[in-house]
Amino acid sequence: MPQTRKKGKLIDVINLVLGVLLVYLFGSDPNPAVSWNAWLSGIAIAGLAIAALAVFAEWEEWINVFVGIWVMLSPWVVGFSANNTATWIHFVVGVIVAAAAAVRLWLAYQGPPRVTA
């Protein structure tokens, strides 16, 4: 397995863990906005990571970039920014997911050059 593919798999595993972590930490939060956002965002992140682990597709990583941005901004959009713990964890998870997906896309474009005849 080429080194780039190993790095890509590691990034997908990180995203999977972050998605599950989001659901685990906030899935049963008493604030419904936090809980629903954690469930929907966490499942989306984890599901896309599982799909990317099975077969890499560029669109999966692009969606993960946008989901990461959503998770990062959701405390202010959904309205739970008064909960400091939830806000900071959502922000950090969102940054990591978006950055990891962006790195995964970058690694995909750094592969060997394609020769066409």
C-alpha cells in the first residue's frame, strides 16, 4: 500500500473517531439543539469516513469539508454558544474534520502524475 494511501486511511479513521466522539459526548445533552446537532453532524462525519475507508471518492471529502465547517459554526447558527463546553468541542472537532478532509484531498492530488497518450 503506497504511503499516501496509508496517510489517507489514517485521516479517515480520525474523522470516524471524531464523528463518534461528537455523538458520544453530546448525543444525550439536555439542550435539544446541542443533542440534535451532535447526532446529525456526528453521524454524517462518521458515515462519510466509513464510506471513504471503503472506497475513496473525492466528493466524500468535499462533503466532509463542508460538514466540518458546519460543526465549527453551528454553536452560533443553532444557538447554543452559551454552553462553553459544547461550543469549544464543536469548534475544535469542526476545524479538525474540515482540515483533515482538506489534507485528504490534497494527498489525493499529490499522487503520481498521470500519463495520457
